[in-house]
Amino acid sequence: MARQRDVRAQRELLSNATWQVLAEDGLPGLTLRAVAERAGCTTGLVMHAFPTKKALLLHARDLLYERTAARADAAEAACERPSDALAAVLGQAVDLPHGHHEESRVWVGFLAAALADDDLAERHRAANRSFLARVNRLAAACRPEWTDERLERTTKSLVALVEGLNVLAAADPQTYPARLQRAALTAALADLAGSSSVTPPGRSGGGTRSG
């Protein structure tokens, strides 16, 4: 039992160090040596958990997904109405006022890297499809009378909107400030709700980014 706790603690230490490197130095700075320095351990210890740079890279991509998925879970759980949950989940997928700028930059870095790496591309597709499924489920709860085709079109449009805003704001936050992001998302959600009853993103109690 103690051995299992040690392994979990070691992995948590390395995961935290991996995220610090990503947040501060980006994807190009993610090396076994850099993680070892942040964790205060030897490179050999890092290599014991992640034998190759590729293994470390895939772990980092999984770590990003786990962080964003957990926050989406919390955003959804904090809302009673499906419309508010949808607004909160989509709201946490863009920076808005929540300050997840480092996550956005890391996500963009992984997206670019996925274009030339099949394993990262598969991780990206899996995360995106999981997010699509969540948004589709919430949209269906808001509009149970809609056809599957309409729900799919609306879901993909909403996800494309928030992911597009996320990418653009990561590189140019002055042109795409939180105010503009919130207005664009609120307008898109109002069309789905058929009214102005949707709580603006970032104000629904659970809004805090998935993928």
C-alpha cells in the first residue's frame, strides 16, 4: 500500500512539474531535463516514469484534457437548468474572465503539434469528440424537439465558435477580449434557447476551458 502511495505521489509530482514547464516555456521547452529541474529530481527518475520524450508529451496532452474536463464537470454540476449548464460549459472553454491564458497557449501548441504527429492527433480528436458529446447532450436537453441533424449542426457550430475564440484570443487578447467573447457566445446561445433566458457565460455560478 505504501508503495502505491509513493508511486501516486511521484506521478503527481512529475505531472505538476510537467504543467509548470508547459505553462512557462511552452511545448518547445518540454524536455525530460526541464521536468526534472522543476520537480527537483534526477532525469533518471523522470525517465523511469516517461522513458521517452514522446511518452512525456503524450502524458502532458492527457494532463491538459484531465484539467479541462474536470473544470467542465464542475461547471455543469453547479447549474440546475440545462441552458445554464450549457452556457457554463461553453464559457469555461474560452478564457473569458477566468484567466486560463496559459492553458489556451498550451492547447494551441498541442493543436499545432498534432498536425505532424498521429498520436497527438488521435488524442486531440478524442478530446474534441468528448467535448462535442457533452455539448450535444446539453443542447438536446435544452431542445428535445430538435432533430439529430439540427442538434449536430448546432453543437458543432457552438464548439467551433468557442475553440476559434480560444485560438484567436490566445494570440491576440486585445482584439478578442473577454467582453467580445462573452457577447459572441451569448448571441449563439440565445438562438438555441429561442429567448434571452440563458445566463450569460461566466455568470452562471459554474463557468470557469475542455479539450
